[in-house]
Amino acid sequence: MKMLINVPETVVADALRGMAAAHPELTVDVENRVIVRRDAPVPGKVGLVSGGGSGHEPLHGGFVGHGMLDAACPGEVFTSPVPDQMVRAAAAVDSGAGVLFVVKNYTGDVLNFEMAAELAEDEGIQVASVLVNDDVAVTDSLYTAGRRGTGATLFVEKIAGAAAEEGAPLERVEALARRVNDASRSFGVALSACTTPAKGGPTFDLPPGELELGIGIHGEPGRERRAMMTSGEIADFAVDAVLEDLDPREPVLLLVNGMGATPLLELYGFHAEVHRVLRERRVDVARTLVGNYVTSLDMAGCSVTLCRADEELLRLWDAPVATPGLRWGR
Amino acid sequence: MKMLINVPETVVADALRGMAAAHPELTVDVENRVIVRRDAPVPGKVGLVSGGGSGHEPLHGGFVGHGMLDAACPGEVFTSPVPDQMVRAAAAVDSGAGVLFVVKNYTGDVLNFEMAAELAEDEGIQVASVLVNDDVAVTDSLYTAGRRGTGATLFVEKIAGAAAEEGAPLERVEALARRVNDASRSFGVALSACTTPAKGGPTFDLPPGELELGIGIHGEPGRERRAMMTSGEIADFAVDAVLEDLDPREPVLLLVNGMGATPLLELYGFHAEVHRVLRERRVDVARTLVGNYVTSLDMAGCSVTLCRADEELLRLWDAPVATPGLRWGR
């Protein structure tokens, strides 16, 4: 498998150098692997920090900026960042109003963010943490106890970020983040495995003519493998898997997410089918986002995330955001 | 090759249904294949229309909106749209101030846009056309007489779109578009072929361990095939190919573009190398854009586009834009 890299060992550092050169509005500490809003700490503002293994871009580094994250800590590819990165990030963004850690539910991330929270508190930084665990596909898997954190991370970071930008106190930003996670569910499908730089080949074998339903964002095993399905059949399966677990009493936010290598032409066609299924199930979609946001390197496939959103969450969703990966209203 | 589709015959129509459902700010005529700004025609404003084969998303449909295109006409995958689409688009966006066609230099597109210009003028619409032909890799190729139009299309559409939004008359919008094209050069590299829905397999054979230098956006042959190179070597080759043909007397706009399946992690790493080469060549980069903008379905690879930009072009580049694929300042 060919990759656009120098050597596997420098992939993350190279990408950070590239981000630094492309985004003068961010401060990128390549050596310590922390990406911070240039204007941090913003006086009086709660700091939002997230992070996780690299390979899911634009998540998380591409979501640093006005109205979303204050800092992100990228680990090696599909490997948790270390507590030292998280403590540095917290120190860089804390204005005295405290810091919220947004943690996807993978064992390494959870342990390291826990340790970082303790270390940061030792340094006098008030820290709260919210776990994202929206993936309905499987309970307990290769990297996770419980449900995995996937697409809902974007919703949590956007909505909590908007509240923090408005000056909400830590307690409220944390409560909102938790509410968004609790109201969100995801389901993903892989048409191909992804290629990690270290391995240089596919992370798992997916035979021609088959797809994997309920895949995670690291090529972890899903629910089941089946003969290839049409876009419409995949939409039926994915939306129903989400709705089995989420009673959509309110209108929903919808994320139709590409895993990396699926062309936008196909992803929009898939969205047409998701939209059809939701209409058939009488689910009212208030806002829609279609694109590659929470990816798995060069994996072909897609995921569907729904978030029940009341007026307050919709207002915060609509608030201005200005990051490399998500931007509107400003 | 697996694709996230229903059947090859409906791929473009399905994608348009998906765009319609995702973007209420656009009017998408699925049957006639025209995507128009919801507020068109904007009184007194020159209308910008582009189009071309599908498979290059977000180009062009994703660039319809405030500050960029007024309408786009998508053809079948890698196939020119027909004159009827272009005339419909022109009629939908003409406020009386005239319409500019932005045409990538492929034989089918050129012929069809020429015919459409005649038909639109018969209907009393004033039409000007600008040809985009920025690709330095080859002269004359599978679909083209002369140079191919690739990444510079984004620069032309953004800058001419900003001028039109400001109320510039047709003559000036046309002159600006031509100036941007004349000041732009591109060079692309493929690590893998792309898969078209009709063929269901790779459009050409690229053996493991080899890459194609000077590729087009339809998998047309490039300049040469070589053993796989590092990201840094590819950056040296691509930037030098561009600079051989473009004396960068002014600062430049830089587009580091992914062909579709190259992960953002790799693309940012590649950008770090492009940035290094430009620094070594003493080229002053004024603005940078890194991402998948002018794609070739699921092709892995990248392209580099430079545009010499004086103060006026930079000001128009920075002007607000609000489209599905490009958005800032608003």
C-alpha cells in the first residue's frame, strides 16, 4: 500500500509541521504535540481540550478554533496521546475558569485523560471530563470497555465549544457536553480496511464483495460481515441500528460522515438514502452535515450519527465556528 | 472495487438528491442537473456558472453560494454536461448583468460551453467565457487539446466570484478570471488510480511500488511513471515543475489538494514538504489552503497549485465565501 509520507516514524510530526505552516491562527507545538488556539487562554472562558490517536483528521486538531476546541493533543496513529500532552494543553488554555476534557471512550484515552486530570488539578487547574460513547454497534471491543466514541464527538465539541465561547461556566459546559453525548448515537460501515503507516498494509482483511457492518474508527471488528449491499440497504441498516437505541422525540442533528476514502459523490448519494429512511421513520431532521469529519485514514465507508436536539442545542449548533475543519457564521 | 452506491446509472442523480436534502440554501434541479444559489438571480450581479464531469467534488456544485458560483452543471462521471444544462443555469442566474462561464480545458466541456454560450445569447443573455488551463504536466492529452484545467479552477471561481459579489461588471469579472488563470500553474501526482462507477474497477493500472507524475483529474496519463518516492521528493518534483513555468514575482496563493483518498494526515505532511521547498526557492506564500477540493473520485494522490497574487487578488481571495465546500468570513 503506497502512502504519501516520508517515513512511518515521522508521520504525525510531519502533519503537525504542515498544520503549523497552513494555519497561522493556531499555535502548533510540534515537539510536544499540542495544537492550541493562537488567542488562548481567552480571559474568563472555559478551555475545551480533546485528543486521541492520529488518523481521524480533521478530528481533533482540525476542530481547534473559535467556538469549538481550545486545544487538541494528537497521539501516534490510533494510539492515545500521553498525559503530559494533555496537561500542557490544559495549562495553555486555562484562563482560571477551568478546563473540560472531551474523551472518546477508548481504554488508553480514558486512562491517560484521567491521569492528566489529576496532574492538572495538582497544578491548580480545575478539570472536568466528559466521555463520548455513542457507537451502538458493539459493546466492548478491541480498544474499548463499553461503547466506542465516534461521530458524536463532533457534536459534543461543537456544542460545548459554543457554550464556552459564550462564557458559560465549567459546570454548565460539562453538563451540555454530557447531554449531547447522551442524546447521540452512531453506526458505521466499512467497505475497505484502512492502512496504517506502521503496518503499511490493510489493518484487517475484507474480501472483495463483502462489507463490515458496525465498524469502529480503527478498523476494529464490527457486528457482522455481509455480502456487499447497496447504498439504500446500508442506509436502512445503519439508521435502524441507531433508532433502535435512540427514541427521536425531538428534531435531530444528522451527521453523514465519510471514513476517509469514500468520494463525496458517493457520500451525498448515501445521504439521499439516509434522508429517505429518516423520512420513512418520521424523524424530523433539523440540521445536516455531510462530509469527512471523523475518519479512519484511507478507509472507505461511512457512518451515521443522530443527536436529539432541542432549541438550546440547535442554537448552540448554529453559533459561529471558525476552525480548519468546521466553519460557519463568522 | 466496492462503492457506496445503488447502481452505477443513478450515481449522479442520487448525489444531487443528497445535496438537495443537505443544503436548503441551494436549489437543486435533480432532473435537469443544475445547482443554483437559492437567492439567484441576485439583482445587478454578474452570474458565475461552471460545470464539468462529476467525480471532482466538491468542485463545482460544492462551490455554489455567496461569493463564488451562482450555478453549477454536473455531467455524468468524467463526462461533460450538455449545453441544455448550461443554458438553464445561465437563465436561472442572469439578472441582466450577464453571465461568465468558467470552463476547464477539456474538449467536451469547451465545445458544449461554446454551444451553450451561443444558445444563451440567442435568448438575450450576455455571456463571456474563461478557459482554465493551469496543468503544466502535459500538453494535449486524453481529453484535452492544450493544457488541462485542474486546481486553478478553485482560484478562478473564488476570486471572480468575489468580484461579482461586489458588483463588478461582466467585463471586469471576466478579466479577473483570466488574470487568475494566467497567473496559476498546477502539477499532480497519483499514488493509485480511481474507480469509476461505470467501470467498477481502476481506470488504469499502477503497479505496487510505482507512482504516476503529472497525472490529470480523470486518471489520464501523466509525464512519467517512477518507483515510489517520499513525500519530500514528490514535493520537490511537483513544486519545481510548477516553478519552471511560473516566475513567482508576487506572493502566491497555494493550494495543496488531495485527489480524494489521501488522508488529511498525509496531506498535511505533504504540505509541510511543499512549504519547505517553497521556502528554499524563496517563494513567498501569502495564503494556503490544504484539503480535498478538486478530486478524482477515490484516487490517492495530491496536486500543488500556485497563483501569483497581487494585493487586489489577495483582497478578493480573503472576501467572504459561503458554499458547502469553501466557507469563511461570513
